[in-house]
Amino acid sequence: MRFSRAYIPTTKESPKDAQLPSHIYLSRAGFVAQVASGLYNFLPLGKRVLRKIETIINEEMTACGALEVDLSFVTPAELWEESGRIEKFGKELLRFRDRKDNLFVLGPTHEEMMVSIVRNRITSYKQLPLNVYQVKTKFRDEARPRFGLMRAREFVMKDGYSFHATTEDLDREFDAMEAAYKRILERLGLTFRIVEADSGAIGGTGSKELMVLASSGEDTLAVCDTCEYGANVEAARRSPRVLIPEAPEANFAKFKTPNIKSIEDLSNFFHVDPYYTLKAVVLRAVYEEGSEPVCFFIRGCDELQEVKARNSVGAIDLVDISEAELTEIGLVPGFIGALDQDKIRFVMDNDTRNATSMICGANEADYHFVGVDLSVMGDVPFADLVAVAVGDGCPHCEGKLLHTKGIEVGHIFKLGTVYSAPLKAEFLDENGRSQPFIMGTYGMGVSRLVAAVIEQHHDEKGCIWTHATAPYMVNLMVSNIKEEAHLLYAEELYATLGKNKIEAILDDRKERFGFKMSDAELIGFPFTVIIGKELNNGHVQILVRATAEMITVDADKVMEKLAELIG
RNA sequence: CGGGGCGUAGCUCAGUAUGGUUAGAGUACUUGCUUUGGGAGCAAGGGGCCGGAGGUUCGAGUCCUCUCGCCCCGACCA
């Protein structure tokens, strides 16, 4: 490509709306342009990057035996009514009617459509397993699109679906997909973690997220400093505590604790570690129909993890509750305890099971119990309710957990029969019995990956593309095109690169050195060959974008050097 | 969906509190000359329904009402 004939509208100023590096640099360097809220046009450079990522995904999927398909973007609303998701998705589904007044939606994901293409066509266990996928535009009418390509309404996603006769076979495919996704991200040159995730309302037996590590990530991850363990904080686990503070010595007793309400006050009052106090967090659990207050009991040293708490009671949402409401149901704020608790539904954290030497509220103003042995509680509901904290032990090894930020670029699920059962997508098993397909689903955000690469790889000058994602590997920058010998040299090198299948762009624009250099750095080509005054001494220079290293090379050894650098 | 902010040249923004010449700057663009290793200099140009619709007024970018769009914080995000 000749830069003079390309369409790469770079700008010195950032669009005023851009906040994130990826948004700023992808806009400034002419990869994308915003159309409306959450809608972006991909310009020539952006399209090249998108295609490179797609190609890698296609190669890895093909290697796994997955089959590419292309489903209609516009989908009949009936399918969504059948699966029951038309209500669940709510306003995120963009709906419209055709000229015959039939209702359609723009596909936000394609479980229903994928099931529909297999349903009644795959009818025997002998035809299974099957893994089909597509790389396609999706549309979700998000309440609040933001962060440029990171959270757009229209975006490109690879979505794959597998169909199995047995859960064992699903497990095998799930592992194969995890491995394939790992290879894709490795090839793209990204630093990432595969983490355990909350499978949320969709249920299923397993769900993992692929997180590209970047400080601007929207998700918080707990990762082990020693092993591979990582989990979204919504689902993170920790090993049992090893350093247990010394237990206070006290026999069971009711103790006057005037106006001592917070864990901090309580801990100071009795001079005990908060580990031995019982924290009560009351929230209103909201269900499909109705709501109720629920109390979550955890150790005073821990924090409640809302997603875990929500899952423990099967609620859609947890909302704050006022002290007045607590009083109304007969609770005493600041002195709520678990013993003889009959005013409210409650759940105990796993870590309080059989806990001894505890201090907890006496359900009476200005009184706490000390020396409580929670094993007397008997048969009460327990669940994992707490947020793992920095420094907690890894559940798999001796390491410590750290927090880091990640961008979710992929999510793989074991769906089971969540869609196949309601959609009546069934096959006959070996015994001639009709069974719903056992399904897995595997998503990867392709356009989000474009942004993720830049979030992880940029500096104050602009983009730094990895080798696999760069729109062009090499930029041949002619410092002054009026120097005919220089231009001629560049043309020859450009032709040689073409013969060697190295993608190059020839910056033959009638611009000054500084202007072209700034563009090269902003766009972020991995290598820029500077053809200028050094050529008079028989040299050119190669700027390595990632390291800012400037390498001087003999003019006739450039190909060898580039080949070595590209690797 | 709650709260806040912003819409003026392709882009980034002044100008709006207190209404009053022909609506400005920087940048980008066109032409010419000079310059040519870090976003050049000089000169001359083109470019605006001041988001839209109503209204108040002799007069509205500026005041009032309505509306549309965009951004930020939060809720939401299989």
C-alpha cells in the first residue's frame, strides 16, 4: 500500500468524548470513527486489524473441527418468545416490524437461531457432536454504551455452539475450546488469564472468562501470585485461613455493649480480632415476583460479595434496606445476631460453620453475646458469601491472591439443556429415547479485542500493535520524497518485501520528517524503516515501535534484519 | 432508567452571566514562494441554518419553552 493513496485520516487532537487510550488512539490514528452512541465505522486500517483477528480465530476453530456458518442477523421474534428470552432481554433487544407487520429482532447473540438450524435435522446421537460458529455483527441496545469499541451497541463477536449426547462429551469439548481460545490469545500477543466466572442466571455447571489484563479493565480479578488460578471476584474462592488470630477466652454470656454497633467498635470494646465477630448484612432480595429482606452473616473481618449473596438466595437483585424497615420487622440495627433468629430469612457464610468463641448481636439493644459456639445453630443454610481480599490464600496452592483488572474478551459456558429443552431440540439416544441436546457456548469479542490490544499495548505516542494484529508489519518511511535516489531505494525495498509476503506500507507522502514519524508512532506499525539522509552513507534505520529502539543497518542488509526482527 | 454536563467551521474550543457592527481563534484544507531528520515559515484564499422547533424582542449564538443528539457517574450488562 502506498500511504499517499491510502485513507488514513490521522489527527493531532483527540475526539472530546474519548477517555480510554484505545478509544483515543484508534480514533486519532484513523482506525475507527464514531457514528452515533455505541456505533463505529471501521476505516481501512481498522478493518485490516479486525480481519487479522478473525483469520486467527477461523484458523484455530477449523483446527478444532468447528464449522463456520453465517446466520441471519435479523431474527424472527417468535424464536425469542419460544425461548422466553424476549422478556428477559428487555430493551436491549432492538425490535422492529417488516412491511407485513411481522416482529423481528436484531440478534444480540444466537443461541436460539443456532438451536433452530440443528433442531429436527440432527436427530440421532450418531450425528453428534457438532460444533458450529460464526463471526458476525451483533446488536445490543445497551442502556449505556461507553469506552469506544469496548462497550459498543453494534459489535463483532465470534459465537460458537456445541451439541453433545453426553455431559462427558461436553466436558471434553469445553476443554478443547478453552485450549483453542488460549492459543488464539497467545497468537494475538496478549497477556491474559483464564478465570473462573459467575455463570449467573444462565446456570450451567461451568463458565470461564478470558480476561486480557489491562489497568482499564472493567472486571476485577483475583489471581494467584504462584499458580495459574484466577477468578472473577464475583466467583473467586480462597483457601481456609491458616493464620487464625488467638481466640478470646470467654464463656457464653450476654454482655452489655452500650451503643457499640459497628464491627470496629465491637472489636475495640472487647479487644478481640474482628475475625471473632459476626457481621450481619441485611439487604432486600428482589425476585421475579416480589421481594423480601434477607440477612447475610459473615465474619467481621470479611466483606460481603453481592453476586455470591444474590446467587445464594436465587435473587435477581439485592438492594439496600433502611434502618426503619429493619426496625419494622423487629430487628435491632447494630445488634442483629444469628442465635434464635426467627424474624428474617438468613444465610450464613461457609467460614462461620461451627465457629467458636464468636461475638454476635443479641437481637436486643445494647447487648451482644460472647463466647458463642455457632455449631449449636444446627441445620441452617450456608453458602460462600465473602469477597476474597488481597493476600488471601490461593485455593489451589500455597500462593497468595492478588487483585488485578481485566477486559473480558471471551466467555465459555457449559449450557447443558438450558436452551435445548425449552426449544424442544432433541435427538434419539442409544436406547431410542428422546433427549435434549447437551450444549456448550463459546463467545469471543472480536471488535473488543481490537480495543483490548491497544489497552494493553500503547504509550504516550500512540498504538503499539503486536505482530499478529498490525495493519501493516513494516512502514517504509521516505524522509524526503524529492530525493529521487531515496524514493527509488524505497520502491525496490517495497517490492522485495512484497515478494517475501511481508505486509508493508510505503510512506511516499510529500510531508516532512517529523510529521511522518509522528504518524508512524501514532498508528503503531511494529517496524518503521527510515530512508533518509543516512542512505547517503549506505545506511537506513529501523525504528522498533515497541521498544523505541533505533537500529542502523546497511542499506543492502535490511531484508535480513527485518526478517530477524519479525522472527 | 436515576443524577450531572455539553451541542458554535472537518477537528479542538472561545464568545452566552449583562441581547446590539459583517460570529472568532488554533488546527486542518486550497494556491504560491521558501524550508526539508521530530507535527515548518510567510502570503493570499475557501469553509457556519451557532443541534432542531416554537416563543419574547426593534434586534437572539446569547433570554424562555419544548425537542433531538452526545458524554460522564450510578443502576443494568445470557
